[in-house]
Amino acid sequence: MVHVDEVPFPYENFALKTFGEAVGLVGEGIVNNAQVFGYSIYVRNGFELDRPKLAHELVHVLQVERASLASVVTQHFSDMAEFGYDKAPLEVEASQANKTYSADW
């Protein structure tokens, strides 16, 4: 886990910046609290990565483990363009972990 003042995004890449703005990942007023890059989870300082949120990010790590970072990024961006962020299959899978680990033990 890497704690940062701001979760990084490749703003210098015009295509990624434009896509990120189009799907609501980056832009004015948008704060990215946590993001997986391979086996690293970048967490914005001051953001509480509680059990459900950590489970969500760990599912993204698992997705990278099952395939590769390059293939996950390609699939996720393609899916977000087609389905939107909330309905993209990789995001749906990760969001299920939020629900599973929100329950009281």
C-alpha cells in the first residue's frame, strides 16, 4: 500500500486523460481515493481504507493476478466505454466485495 497526497493518473497521456474525463475517473471536483496499479494500492492520505473498501481494491489486485496489468487496463477501459463505470464487469466484481465485507462478522 502506498499512501499519497494525490492518487496518480497519467494526465500527460492525452488519450487516457480524455478517456478518464469522459468516464468520470478524473476531472474538476473528482477525488480519486484509492487505485490499484499492479500489486500496489495507492491510497490518498486521509482516506479511510476500511475492510469493505480494502476488499474492493484487493479484488482489483486479484484481477491483475489472473491476467496482467495491461490486459486488465485494456478490458476495463473498453468495458467502461461500453457499460459505464458502475456497470463495467471488473468494477461490478470488485463492488461485490464491498457488500460481502460490509456485513458484521
